[in-house]
Amino acid sequence: MANSNIKLIAQKTNLSPGTVSIVLNGRGNEMRISEKTQNRVWEEAKLLGYKPNIYARRLRSKSEGDSSAIIGILWPSLYSSELIVSFFDSIQNSILNDNLNVEVVFKPYVYSEISKIDNVFKNKLFNGVIIVGASDSDVDYLMKIESTMPILLFNRQNDKYSSVCIDNYRAGEKVSALLAARGHKSAGLICPNLLSRNFSMRRTGFLDGCQKYGISVLPEHIILDTLDSEGGIRSAEKLYKSGTLPTSLFLLVSGYSHEVFPFLQKNGIRIPEDIEIIGFSDMVTSKFLKPSLTVVNLPIQRMVKRSLQLILDMINGHIQKPHIVFEEVDFIFRESCGGFSEG
């Protein structure tokens, strides 16, 4: 609030500007100002439309050592609601189980337009931020800025910022190794047409692995489309109309299964008898599909736990240089694709 308004409230309440400022900054009890006097100040402030700067107050309290760490979770518009549930369930478990003195603030941003919330970085609105799902252009923007606020990238690796991530290339290669072990000689791939290093490395790892293990991936069986329901339907249709279907299919994002499964089944393609399918990242609905979906499991619980530990170490000054933590992926085998044979 401007000093002129503080003076106006002081005049109307017959108090000093200093007393008014103390009350508006949330220090009335600390300075032993009576509750009656504080209420008078707040009543006048409300008449002028005053909104307390919660960010500033909390950050000031943190710097004085008497408040929890305020961590902003920057979340992209493109990510599914299912992943939000899994991510924040993991945050809740980590905070409660490890007794962390942390407050989490959810801050959405438009995918590939993180620059539009540059006030987060310029004004240091949090003690630290965890950025989820940054696109290549988002990372390019982050590389150019200078912020004293600790920044951690979730599953996005670069040289400037700390990160908790997986080896996406290795994850894609592991899928090809499984298909080879199951005797497949042909495979297809459905992936988002987004500029993302993660998607690119996962796709490259899978294709390199297929070449290594002698699995044929025809150009018409590599399908890129939008990451939404319409894109899933178009992808399934393109695969079906490509001619001879591959005997296996890798969905770079498990969400495509919601459209791919019913489309193929409607057209007489049996899963897994005619085509075995593997998705990437487990979803709540994956086990309820008919048949249930085998997935490469993104270890959200472990990644979130490590992210919170790392960002707190950064906030508390224990880590000054970028620190990269890798977590290993594994499979959740269900009905759409079996596992490795013994031996």
C-alpha cells in the first residue's frame, strides 16, 4: 500500500503511520498492539481495497527463520489431470512422512510460454521453485535469465539448473529390449509432435534400440500428432491405414491408449494377440483398460521426494552448484504386453 494511504488510515484511526504499517505487515501481535487497535486499522484498510502482500510477508518471515519454506510448483497447461493427482499425492506423502516444514503453491503456466510469468523469477515470489514439464523453448528462456531464487527442473536436464530426472534415452532403449526379448520383429511408435528434448531422447533411444535388436520400424509406423484426444484418434487411424500392422507398439505417452485401444479393437485388432502395446508413465486408468496397459513406470514418488530434498538443500545454502539426480525406470507388466521370459 502506498505511503499516502497509510497516512490516510493513520488520520482516520488517530494512530501513527508507524503503528498502521506494523499492523498491515502482520506484526501487530509481535509489537503488542491491542486487538481492538488492529481491527480499527484493518477496517479502514478494507474500505480502501487493501490486499496484504502474502508473498512478501511469508518470505520475510522465512528470512527471519520463523516460517516454513515456500516452494512454488510451476505446472504446464498441457499436462494431464491424472499426473497432477499423482504428483501432488507424492508431495503430500513426502512432506508428512519426512516431517518437512514446507508450504507448496501451485502456479500454472501455458506450455512453451513460461516467459509470461517472468514476475515469478524477477520478484522472487517463492523461496524456490520446481518447474514441471518445461518445453525446449521454456528451457531456452530459463537459460537466459538470472535469478537468485533456487530453481529445480523436474525431469528436464541441462547444465545451468539442478534437476531430478530419468535417462530418457535409456528408457526408450529398454522398451526395445523388452520387445526383442518377446520375439518381435516389427514395431510402431506413436508420439507427440512437440519440441521436447525428453520426447526426442525417448524416441531416439527406442529407435536406436530397435535397430540394435533387429526390430523393423517402418516410416509409416512412426506417427507424430498432437497430445490430445483428437491426436490419439488420428494416430490410431494412421497406424491402421498404413497397411500391414506391426506386432508391437510403443506409446511415448500412455494417455494415447484411451483412443488407440478402442479404435483398434473396433476394427478387429486384438490386444495383445495381434499387437502388444507398451505405454510410458503409469496412469490411474492404465490398469482399468481392457486389456490393462503395460507401462514404463516413471518413479514419481521417488522423483518428487528427491526434488523436495534437493530444493530445500538449495534454499538452505547446502548446495550452490547445479546438481543432477537420476532415477531408474522399471516396468509395470499388465495384460497388453508380457514381461521378460525367465533367463
